[in-house]
Amino acid sequence: MEPYRVPFEFDRSTPPRYRLRNVGAEPLRGVTVTLVGSGMMPAGLPRVMWPGSELELLIRGDDLARDAILVIRWMRPNGDDYLWRVAF
């Protein structure tokens, strides 16, 4: 059995606007993004992300690389639940 690869790409190139892209082959349900630590990010509702779709995030903070992480949660079509922790 082949390991499951994280189906996201996180684009850090244009802060404070960041992009989360579904680079996988399946729709992902219940996608939520949570900022842990210092910084500010508008709250968003869980959503479905189709293959190739993007979510733009506005995240502000003095030193995100030192003081914060982003946690992305999603469910695969079979109902399996995943978390991915992203550093700035």
C-alpha cells in the first residue's frame, strides 16, 4: 500500500496573503484552517476543496515563523480525518 501524500501546497510567496491549493486528485470535505500562536487570521467555515481549487488566507503577525503554526484539517471521501501542520 502506497503512503497517503498530503494533498496540499501552501504558497508563502506573497505575505500577508497566503494560498492553500488542493493538488490532490480527490475532493476534500470539511477543510478548516486554524492559526495557533500569535497572529491574526479571519475565521472561516469548513468547506469542500475540489482538485485544483485554492483558498486564499489573510494572516498577519509580527513574527509568524517564530510564534505561530497553521493547522489544516480535512476529510477524504472515505471519511478518514487528517491534520497537517504548516510552518511559516
